[in-house]
Amino acid sequence: MGRQGKVGAAREAGLARDHYTGDANFTPEHLHSLSFQILQLRSFRPRRVLEVGIGNGFVSTFLRQSGIEVVTADINPALGADICAPLAELPERLCGERFDVVSCCEVLEHMPFDQFGANLDVLRGLAPNAFISLPGHFPWLGFAGRFGIHNRFVNVCLGLRIPCRRRLTDGHYWEIGSHWPTRRSALVAHMRERFARVDSGVFPMHRYHYFFRCEGGA
């Protein structure tokens, strides 16, 4: 396993805004990830959502337009989140506020893996439910799309994971499967120590992203 580029809080806090709004954010795969996050968060039927890691603001803006109260938090001051602070400081900054669900997508891999359990504890303390997404380490080869008749569609994915370890994406300390403790089953086990139910899967049309739906206190 190799790592490239800088990692850590200083890197994430200093990224320019166009890192989140440039051409790479307009690919069909990236836009699908954002819409899938919205779909999953809405399925919790929340009144209040805490989004940790605001990115380009697509998810929080859409949810707010649909009538859901959203509080955003990010370590990067350039992104204009409601709260600018690291994850570990959010309980203190929020002064005991509670939410129906906390969203934490493509965030935890930017922190050392030995902080994973503590990060889950923070998320669990902020809301009884969590939606988490993380990147996978092994490349995927295949076909992903939608099959439809008129206005009825089903997702179709045919492919396999290639057993070839690649270098970690720039800015990541770890990814799912990058080493033994980060395999998906181990991550789910950590989550089930804190939540009553954990379901996991892969984004239908972005096989690089895995999701974890965590519900209820353990």
C-alpha cells in the first residue's frame, strides 16, 4: 500500500473552493454520488440533518430547498459551512444540539485510521442515525447503468473487483480494503458496536464509493 501527496487536517483546511467545484465534480459518476446521498438522507425522513463535510454544497442546498433543516460543518473555512471546526470539536461547538441523522461522506478516510472508532463515537453522539460513505481501494472493472421500460428503471451492475492494490488517492490515509483492519466487514463491526442496525453497499453507478446506513443506538 502506498500513499501519495499530503494528508491531514492542514491539507483539507487549505484546499481552494474550486477543488470542490471544478470539472471533476461535473462527471456523471460524481453527480450520481451526490444525488444518491440526497436520496438516502431523505429516506430517514429527518427534520434536522447535520452534514459533516459540505463539499460543494449540493446536498445541503437541495435538502434545504425541500424543507429539511440542515446544519453544515467543515474544517475548510473557504467552503462557507455553518460551523468551521474539526469533527472532534463538533459536540462542544453544537452545545448539545441533536439531529435526526448525521451525514459524513468521503470524510473519515482523510483522518488516520486509529481515530476511526473515536470518530464514530462523535457521530453517534450527535444523532441516532448516520449515513457514511467511504472510498474503496480495489479497482472495479465492469458495467454500471440503468435498464428501463418507459419510466420504470432498475440499476444494473455487472463487474468484479480487481485484486490489485493501487496507490491511495491523494489526501487519503486509508481506504476500504487498503489494509486488513479497513476491510468492509471490520468497519461494519465497529459501527454495530454503536448502532443497532448497519446496512452497507456500493453506490449503484459509482462503484468506487461504499455507503453505510447506521440506525438507532446499540
